[in-house]
Amino acid sequence: MRSLRSTLRSAAPLGRRWCSEAPSPREMQLLQQVSRLENRVHELQNALPPHVKPAKVENWEDLGFGIVPTNGHTRYTWSGVTNAWDAGRFISDPFVPLHIHAAVLHYGMTLFEGCKAFRCKDGRIRVCNLNENSARMNTGADRLVLPRVPVSMFNEAVDWAVRANAEYVPPYGSGGSLYIRPFLMGTGPILGLQPCPETTFMVSVTPVGNYFGKGGVQGIHASIMKDFDRAAPKGTGAVKAGGNYAADLLPLKQAKAAGFGTTLYLDCVEQKYVEEFSVSNFVGIDSKGAYVTPKTPSILPSITNKMMMQIAESKGIKVEARPLAWDEVSTFREVGACGTATVCVPIASITDGDAKHEFGKFEVLKELRDELQAIQYGECEDPYGWMREVVV
Ligand SMILES: Cc1ncc(COP(=O)(O)O)c(C=O)c1O
């Protein structure tokens, strides 16, 4: 390496003259030497183990919601020239080389999904309701003018990533699961705002425990954010666009500094109706025992919420997906935050300025959550056909 550096040092001043004068034979010789050395460095880098070594998980019960280095991810590329996706690759290196003008870096052209694989009671690995994630990603792709990912390719990419990381699916009984993160991003270079000439679809995985840590089970304290809006009625709130989450960071930072675990947003027009929590849907059991969840065009349609609604209906519980006035929430018996990562955690209180509303119970929502988890871990029948085995 010392010789490469000294060669580069001696070649550097030559570069400045490159445009005005033809290189001398000596300069040509030096440049060829640099080029040969660069190739050799590249060869050696390729022979090295990945930058980040896969982790060895010792204690599955201690997993939180963080990144554990795994064996790798799947990656597919769409080209505007062929208007087609390639056959995909499995890549162990978690770094992605990007053009400095990649659309995702400047214009936030990116969407992601979150789903899970479970080690079931019978020892097999199953993924939950992937067709819904695939459909939601494609709704988002249309909104951000990115190419759609065919459902067969979505499933292939997920199965490949899960199979190649099967040892990272937490054992049955540990309470963990393999979090799957499919994502789509505009990787082609653009300067003016326009659809991207190249898109990349990737699926990475990481073993997880509870999103809110062990305290999540006790109940989360939420704060209403009146100084911020999450999404406009005709904006991108209903799709999983990366920018929605960047915009939530400042309110979340303020809420956490004030001692809260999460943020709750109201509608941005009247600040009267409940929208959703930072990264999960609002669900509640009202004073009459009905399952109530807000319905507006700016909320992300949660797949977990949809499954909980189906389970509630099957138990004869009235389900109401409708505009929900914030004033009504103080009369609720139970409130929860639901999503793939959290499943459904109790909301212990919601603070609105000086007023704090507490919700002491979490019985009906717990029953629904337990039934959903029993289906996910293969402890009971799956009458809805949500689970699909990934054969390892
Ligand atoms: C803003 C927002 N709402 C709701 C959810 C829950 O959606 P799902 O149940 O599909 O994970 C998520 C999580 O992905 C989210 O980010």
C-alpha cells in the first residue's frame, strides 16, 4: 500500500497538467502502474470477508428492536432501458454503493415495508400475510412513480432472504421473530425532478424482540403533537414513503425529551380527529365494547389492524373503522398501538397539553393480540390463510 500511496503522490501533480499537455512516456508508465495497483486492491477487497461479520445471537430473550448483522440480503435492479427487473442476487455485504446523484439521496424516492417470519410450534418457519405487504408497496410505488414489484418477485426475494438467514429466526417460545424489511428506492442518477432511470428492490432481515422493549408490555405514554402534522389528506400518509418518517423525527424527539414513548397525531385540517401514532395505528375499545379505529385517507392502512379487525369480527365484536373525534377518546375503555413491529401494545395514557387521559385496561385488545400471535406462531388454526411456510 505504501508504494501505491507514493505512486499516487507523484502522479497527483501530473494530473493537473493532464488537460493541457500530452502525457510523457514516464507519466504514462506511472498511470498504468496506478491502474494496475488499483485493480489489485479491488481484487484483494473482493477476497476479504464482508465488511460486517454476521452476528452470533446468544440470548434470544434479550433481543430488542435493533440491527443484528445477518448473512446478507437480496437485491434486484430495474432498468429504465429494458423496463424490466433483473433476476436478483444474494449479497452478504450490507453496504450499497450509490451514485452521488441517486434519486433516493436527494428526492427521497423510497418506500419500505415491514413484515415478519416466525419459528412456529412445529419448528417450521412461516411468514405472515405477505400479499398485503406486496400490494401496499405497489400502491406506494404508483404514488412515487417507481416501478411495481411483481408479487412473485416480492415473495421470491423475501423467501430467499429468510432461507439464507434461517438461523436468525428466533426459536419458538423466545417471543422473537425475524423482522423482514423489503424496500424500494430510486438508485439511478437524476438532477431535475423526474422518474428515476434505475430502481433497486432489496430485502434485508434482522431478528427482533419487542419494539418498545420490555416496558412496552406495561403501557406506553403518548403525547398529542399539535404543533406538527403527520400527513395531509392527499399527501403520502397512506403509503410507506421514507419521507413520512423523517418528518416524524422532530416531534418524536420533542415527545421523548418530555418523557413520552410515542406521538399521536390529529388530522391536519381541524385538529379534531385522531389519525395515528408515530409508527402504528390507533385502536381502541369504546364505552360500548366496540373495536374502533380511525379511518381517513392520510393514515397508513395497517395490516396488523386489518387482521385484528377480522379476529374481532369473528368473535362477534362490533368493528367500526370511521372518523374518530379526539373528544370521544377519553370515554374509551382501552387504547392500543398496533403494527407489525409492536403487534399491539397498551397505551397507558395520552397527554393533550395539560390534560392527561389514562387507560387502565387492556383486556379485549390483549385477547385479540394473543389470538393473532397464536396464529403467527402456529399454536392454533389459521382460518384466514395468512401464514405461508418458507421451506428451508
Ligand atoms: C405510520 C404507521 N402506521 C401504522 C403502521 C402499522 O402497519 P402494519 O401493521 O402494516 O405494520 C406502521 C408500521 O409499519 C406505520 O409506520
